[in-house]
Amino acid sequence: MSSTPTSSTPTILLAYVPSATSEAALDFAVEEAERRGARLLVLASEAGADPRKGRAVTDPRPLPERLAETGLEVEIQTVARRDDPADDILDAIEATRPDLVVLGIRRRTPIGKILLGSTSQRVVMESTSPVVLVKPEGFVAPRRP
């Protein structure tokens, strides 16, 4: 894996924590990087991940090992856990100016959104790069009234 960016190579930024939503986003980001001939910049916040979410990761191998076999140019940046992960993602967007940002999303209750906010919503609203939100496999949309 290389950690030196090539200025003419497109970059896809993926925010990753061990979870079903991030696994879906990882699959999408790898496919998109292959399609575009892009490098992959992964912001990994594994140390602060909720262990209950980590069980949704079916591949037990470390993330660097899994990414190495893709053949892509990959850089992994481990970020410290902050109160709002959107700050880390937006800082990385500002610093690297990626061509695309990929985030996994999950369904939240309306009260959960009000009390806790939404990382993905904030990134979509404040990002200077295009953002793709990826739903996990088996996502069930809420019933509409």
C-alpha cells in the first residue's frame, strides 16, 4: 500500500468504523475506485468503534490486509475519536480535496436525530466534494404514513 498521493490520480475518501454500514460503504468505495482508476483514502476510527457494531464485520482480517488485496493505491489514516466524527471527515476533505466521499448510513429514529445529530447529514451539507451515502445490505426503509 502506498501513502504518497499522486496529484493526477482521482481520490475517493471513505470514512470507516467496523460496522455493517461501513462494510457496505467499503465495498462501494473499492468498486468505485477500481472503476475510476482512483486511489482510496480511508479514515479509520477503529479504536473508538462500538464493539456491538464490529460484530457485523464478517471478515476477521485487519483492514490493511483486506485493502492490500484490492490492488488499489490505498492510504489509511487512523483518526482519534472526537465528540463529532464529522469534524474528522470534514478536516480530511478540506486537506485532501477528494473527488468523492463515501459514507455508510443507518436508519435512526427522529428523536435520535434530534438528540445526537447526524454525521452523514453534516458531511453532506458542509462537504466541498460530492458525497455518496451507502445503505447496508438488508436495509429496511421505515413505513410511510
